[in-house]
Amino acid sequence: MAIFSLAGQMFSQPGSPSLTVNGVVVYGFILFIFLSDTLWTIGANIRQEQVQGTLEQLYLSPANKFANLASKIVNLLTLTMILSLISMGVMSWMLGGLPFHNPLLGLYIFVMTLSGVFGFGFAFAALTLRIKQTAETLANLLQFAVMILCANFFPFSALPEPLRMVSRLIPLSYSVDAFRSTLMGFPAGFPELASIEVELVIVTVFGLLTPLLGYWAYIRAEDAARRSGSLAEF
């Protein structure tokens, strides 16, 4: 937490309100925790069951596949939420305060973002069934790519224009921008990527559509693995 807090301070502009800088760092960090844990937890648990040999037995039974994935989400949501609240408190204390406005709109954006992130986790679990051990390396690469392109710890204005153009192609970027802009009370220059109305539409579509697509991808990958007999392959 100290590393991310102090690193985020490097991007503060002379004369910019300290609470705005704090909000950029802390609220971006909260969303990053959930994305990072989703990448590691859902796919890693599927992979662990595959290595242990229980995945094939589970999916050859009438067990509900969605309930299996949902059980991992509930555990992830509970533990990561506790970690997020502790992190937010500690980072707020370290940085000297935290802006907090529009809690209901912020909660809506957070829920939609969480839904989209979990959908992304479903899709990554599907990829794990196909590429197996390589998924751990890919998770590391995606984690650092998202950290930079979605500007979790600094304003999007700190990115070079070519990277900012790439950021605009990633729905999660709008979630980060809308979430922290809302809770900071829409200070001057925020949101950075689009108007809040446009970002809310993108965040809503991301939250509603991504879980469906992610689960569909997972079912297809599981079915292909079951038909090829690779569910039990290490």
C-alpha cells in the first residue's frame, strides 16, 4: 500500500488539490485489487482442481457448473471486500484524507464494474482450460498491462497519447474513470475519457454483457475439454 500510495503522488500536478490526488490513487487501487484477485482466484482454482483430478469428476456429474463458479466469486468478494476496506482506511491515513461524494452513484458503478470483472474472470477461466499452466504467466502480464492502460494509480492525462488511445478501447478504463470521478465529486478535468453520461452507458453495458459472454466462453471451453478428454490432463 505504501508503494502504490507514494508512487501515485508522483503524478500530482503543482497546485492540484491533495484530496483529488488521493482519490485517484485510492479508488483506482480498490478496483485494481478486485481485478487482480479475479484473474488469480477463479482461473487458479479451476486449474488447481484440474491438477488434483477433481475437475473431471465434478463436470461428469450433474453438478451445477454455474454454482461451482459462483462459489469462488462469493469467497473472492468477501475476502477482497475486507481487504479493500482495510486498504482504503490505511491509504487514506497515509495520504491525509479522502474525498467521498455521490455514494449511491459510486455504488452503482462499483457493482457494474464488479459484474464485468467477474465476467472477465469467467472468460479467463475458460482460457485456463485451454492453455493450462501458461495461464499463470498470462495473468501476470494482464495484471501489469491493466495497471498501466487503465491508469489505476495515476490520471489518464499522465499517459502518452498513443497509450491513451488504447485505454479508450478498454471498457474497464471507463469504469475506473467514472468510479473515482464520481466519488471525488467530479473535480475539474474529471472524468477524463468521456462525459459521465457516456461512461455510465459503457459501464452498464460492460457490467451486464461481460458476465454472459464470459460464462458462455467458459461453458464452451469446458464442453470442448470434456469431449477431448483433457479435463484431467495436467
